[in-house]
Amino acid sequence: MEPAAEQIQLFMQRFVFIICAFFIVSSAGAQDNRPLKLSHLTGDFYVFTTYNLYKGNRIPANGMYLVTTDGVVLFDTPWDSTQFQPLLDTIRARHHQEVLLCIATHFHEDRTGGLEFYRQRGIKTYTTRYTDELSKNHGMKRAEFLMDTDSLFRIGGYSFQTFYPGKGHAPDNIVIWFQQQKILYGGCLIKSVEDHTLGNLSDASVTDYAQTIRQVKQHCPHPRYILPGHNDWTNIHSLKHTLKMARRLARQQ
Ligand SMILES: [Zn+2]
């Protein structure tokens, strides 16, 4: 091959490679940039994920919903406020059901952000009284109905319990336990196995965290699914992983 032709061929190969790389990167990017992601968990349970910026990084936040014959129950609201309505629309289109009720698991924005929006749309919103006090003090959105103690909900053939295990990620964090299905909805108290730290500790109780996780383990035995507030939720070892990090954190004090 003539040197000039060889150069042209090399140039073309590089050109084709760059074009391919561009399309691969941009199509992967397009997938990652979806503002609302829905995943099937099991049975009538689904996970919804929205994103927001934390310290300059785009972070996913997980919530859950349960479809019953009496309507849909939301566990926490989207973090991204542009997704409050799209979540309702998507649920209606997919399941032909309206959202009936929404329970937020602590006062931070990634849990309570949509409470007022949903209340205005006729959805019954719930937090504990403790969460409501903190929400009020921190200027967060508040629920219409307040729970004084751990509560049992029965809706459309399903039942679940709210449980306050003690201070951890936040002073008021609760978990939700579906005893029959063995689903532990942990919220931000439970970290994903992808997380290498306990994350935002600005309202955390470093000394109580490990004991709080032990309370969850005791109260919610042998969970089949565990939902952490952020990142990957498919690994069942998240509770154990969180306990390990909480114990390490306490030792460092
Ligand atoms: Zn969180």
C-alpha cells in the first residue's frame, strides 16, 4: 500500500472508531439521564428512583410503591421535584390505579419533598409526629396526618407496619416492614452495599447508629428484600453492611 493510502486508511479507522465511541457513550448517557426510573421489585411492589445533586454529584434516591385493589401506596416521595407529577401519571398509565396514600420515612427532602404536592392532589400524606416537628424546624414539607407511635396499616388486602428503631441516619428515621412478603423498606437508614461510607451524617447519631440497626434486625427478621434509600437495592447484605460501617464509625469516636 502507498504511504498516503495507508495514512488515509488509518485516518478512516480512527474516524470510524471515534464515531462509534461517540454513539456508545451518548446512548449510555441517554439511559442514565432518565429522570425517573421504575423497577419491579416483587409481586405488586415497585421501586421508583429519581435523582438530585448532592455535593455536585448526581445521586439516585429510591422510593417504593405498592399497588393494591384499593389504590396505590407510596413510600417516600421523589427527590426530584420535577418528577412528582410524572410519577403519578406513570402509575396511573401502568396500573390504572390512583395513589391513595404516601408515607415519608424521615424529614429530609429526598423523603418529604413531595408531601405538600401530593396532599394538594388529595393523597393522604403521613409522617410520624417526630418527623413533623423536625420538618417544621427545618422548613421541609409536612404531612397532613401524623402518627404518634408505630402503626399498622391495612390496605387492599396488604398490611405493613411502620417501625421506629432509634436514631441513626436521622433522629426520626423509621423503616417499613412487610412481614408477610418479608420486605424491609429501610429508607436512608440503610446503606447500599455500593456505599463505602454512611453518607450524609449531618443529622446522624454516630453513637446510636449500630444499636438502631440491631433493632431493625431484631424487629424485621429474615428479610427477603431490603430497600436502601440510595444506590443499588438488589443486594440483600445491605443491612449487615450498614451495621459493619456503623460499628466502625462508633469505634472511631
Ligand atoms: Zn437520603
